[in-house]
Amino acid sequence: EVGEVFQYALSPPITLERQKSAMLPILTAAIPARRVSIFSAGDGLPYPMRGVELTNASGLQLIPGPIAVFDGASYAGDAQVGHVPAGDKRLLAYAVDLDVEVSTAGSDQQVQVQKMRIVRGVFEQTMKLVTTNAFLFSNKDENRGRTMVVEVPRDEGWSLVEPKEPSEKTPATYRFELEIAAHKATPFKVVQELVQTQTIAF
């Protein structure tokens, strides 16, 4: 560590002759990864993205840059990776997953009155807003199932009701994981609620 920056130490040192150039292997390590499909509800697209979840187990910092993705010996697509500290994870999307179709039922919002009272001439009403986002993931691939990462916007002040816990959360999104078998359709829904109190003086 060098303050807030980092450096790569080459071992053994490289001798570069005058007016010569060389391509140096700064980082050569196996990086654990798993195949996923990524669906972001806020994008409004009918298909998820093919992706990988990388874990930087190299012990070194990964700097931003392009990545070529191969599925076995076949070229699968390109991705862009940002700065990845040692031990951290990143989701990378590299192509559209056309084998999976996503149907959305839109956002259904209900208003439920929880409590009403009048105190010293002030009317107080407590309401609960419930928002449901429903999805249907149809996997048309007859040979391969999918591990689907579903990203749903996370609004400030709202609480997650269903599922009880996300697999991961960021300041802007909830992430959920579900398994979709080959040639099967799997429903999924996310329910969030917000409790509000309204007062009216007579």
C-alpha cells in the first residue's frame, strides 16, 4: 500500500534496453467467476443480460479496462470493468440473453389506512403504501438453467416486505437471486411498503 494509491511490483525486475519495448505480465492469476443472467427492472427491457460475477482473489487491485469474455473456446462478448479492490466482487454484463424472456406486470400500488384519530382538533391519519413488482421469467433454453440476478430499484424510506432479505443491496438497488430450470417459467415478485402519517388541523 502506498497511501490511497497502489503499485505493482515485478519479480524478478525487468531490464529494458535502450530504444526497446516490452509487454510485461503485471498480473497473471486465476480469477473465480460464475455464470449469471442479470435483469434490471429499471431498464424496461424484455430480456436479461448474460453476465459473470467476478471475485478478485488475486490479492492485487484490478484497474479499469475492457474484458473479452469466452465461453469455452468460443468468443461470447465484451464487457467493461471498473476498479476492483482485492477481495471485492463485480457483476459484468457482456451480451443479451435472448433465450430468456421477461414479462412484467408493472407496478401495482395499494393504499391501506392503518389508523385514524383526532387529537385536540388535529386529524391524524396513518397510511401504508404497498408496491408490488411482479415478473415472469421464461427460459426457452432446453439444455441450460439460469442463475438470475434481479435488480429492483430501492426507494428511500421504503421497506422490503417480500422476499424478506435480498441477496445483496446497494444504495440504489436490491439484488435477488433465483434459479430458473431449463425450459421452465418462474414467477417472481418484490413487495415494498412505506408508512406515512398525515395531519390536518381543523
